[in-house]
Amino acid sequence: MKLRNALGAAVGTVGTLSLANRLLQSRAGEFEPFLRGDRGTYRWRGFDVAYTEAGDPGDPDLVLLHGINAAASNHEFHAVFDHLAEEYHVLAPDLPGFGHTDRPPLLYSASLMTTFVRDFLADESEDATVVASSLTGAYAAMAAREVDVAELVLVCPTDSSMGGRSVPRRSLVRAPVVGQAIYNLIGSKASIRHFHADHGYYDTDNLTDEVVDYEWTSAHQPGARFAPASFISGFLDPEEDLGDVLAALDVPITLVWGEDADITPLADGRVLADEADATLVVFGDSLLLPHVEHPGEFVDVVRGETVTVDVE
């Protein structure tokens, strides 16, 4: 009788979780691109990769590559996208498994992401300035060994996010019912706000309800958990050392760092800048998102004007 009761309780719990998962997904509603611009599709290895494009195609190419998190997409560049399009031909893709790009149940990896960045740059741009955030900065650096780029502007780049790979953790989040429920907690509005308050935004007054709502909606699209499952289990961390990769590049490199960043502290930026002989631009009152909280100054950095921030 006790076993029967336990089994009944387990079935009931799974049924409740399944219903809750379906209800959350149904509440997500319409999911329209956040950035204003022309929508494009890049067909890549079975993926329909969505990107937003703006600016004069005759201007120099600028590719914006968003960072990795549970609700990641090209919306990360909403504060600078329009301004950069005044002088550049801007392309901002959603990485495979994120945003409006296809999200099939693959075992996402750093090599897949790096190969995508390389191919997108080679096929959709020419000698582009590449702006890449956080972990994607490592993908951009590795891709720059194989495709011509004019410059790398990397925002708090890193080659390590979760401290080692875990197959059980990845499998748990990928699980159909329980994994979806766990991911729904990670992608809840409370978790999104906590993430940004903890290490995203220096001043959470800069975090709008519109951004939180968009990130929540993005996190509740079909298949949304699969790429983040690889992220939180360490499988999106590249095996190569970022400092070694940057040091070997014959490309101008600018590292942009939030002075108060803790996940990727400024001390890491100083080491990388020394190893790569790169320019280090430090933003005060900033954590991981200086391009969001200080958009005007960040646009100046991309343009090569650094008079309003600390340069080392």
C-alpha cells in the first residue's frame, strides 16, 4: 500500500509539473524581435538563424554577438543598436538555440558555437568589426583565426563560465518534465531580475520591465532549455585558453570591462590585456553590461573614441 501511495504521489507530481509547464509556455504569447531593423534568415547546418540588420550596406560591417544565459538573444544590444547603425552596417544574429533562431534538442557545444560564428562572419560580413559579449567573446576570438575581421571589441570575455562539465546536470535540465520545470524556475521573472541584480546591472533602475518581459518570453519558447542546459553544465566553455588565443591573433583587440564585475573580475581583464597586447577600456559603475548601462560611451569606444572612460 505504501509503494502504491508513493507511486501515486510521484505520478501526481509529474502530472502537475507537466500541466504547469504547458501553462507557462501558453502564457508566453507573441514573440516579436526586440531590435528595430530588417529581419533576415541565415541558413546554417539545418538551422534557420535569425538576425536583425540595420544601417547602410555600403558602410563598414559590424557584427554584434550576444552573450550566453538562459534568456539570451540579440536584444542584449538594444541600447546601442540604432546608434551603431548610423555609421555601420550592423548585423546582430541570435545564436543557435537562442532567441528567434531554431532551438532543436541538440547537445550544444562550444565548438558548434565557434563554428557558427566563423561561418556567419565569413558568409554574411566582410572584414567586420566584431563586438562579442562574455563567453561569446571566446568564440569570436577563435573564429578570428580563420576569417578576416577588422577589429575585435570584447565585453568582459571569458573562457570559463560554470567551472567544469557535468553530464548529469545537463541531462537533468534536458529531461522532458522535471527538466522543463527546473528550467522554468531558472527562466522565471524573479530569477531574471536576480541574475541582473547580482552580476548584470550595476544599477537595476536601468533594467526595464520591457526587457524582463522579453527575456521571460524568450525563455519560454519551445526548445528553449536545450542550449542553456549545455551552458549551465559547462559544455559551452571552450577548451582553449582565451589568453593564448588572443595573443596569437594579428587583429586589433579592445577589451571592455565593467569596473565592478565579479564573475569576470577586472583583474582577469588586466591579465588578458597584457597577454594579448590589447587595449583595456574600463567603465565605472558597471558590471557585465557596460554597453547596456553606458550606451553612449560604449558606442564611442566602438568608433575608436575613448575620451569618456578609463583606457589602459
